[in-house]
Amino acid sequence: MNSLLEPGMLVRHPGQPDWGLGQVQSNIGGKITVNFEHAGKVVIEGARVELQLVLDSRKGD
């Protein structure tokens, strides 16, 4: 799923729910840069963490 993530998509980190909603900034070579509401910009190793795609940002807040 991570390979399908594109800039602008909204995600959540399954192991860090307190980070809040994140917006994908880039996805290059398996490294996904996400700007989270409460954690700022974080680079995720896509092979280690499967980010959860958020289709409706109003759910789960």
C-alpha cells in the first residue's frame, strides 16, 4: 500500500496515533516523508511501517 502513496494523500501512523493526521509530502525509494499534525515532518521507512490511508479526514478525529 505504501508504494501507492502520493503527495497530498492523508495518512495515519498505526503505531503513533497521537501524531494525528499526516499529509504525504513525498514518496521516494521507499522513504515516505509525512507532515503530521502533532509531530511535524517525519521520514518513514515504508518497508518497516505500513501507513494507514485516510479517505475521509473527519473520521477518527
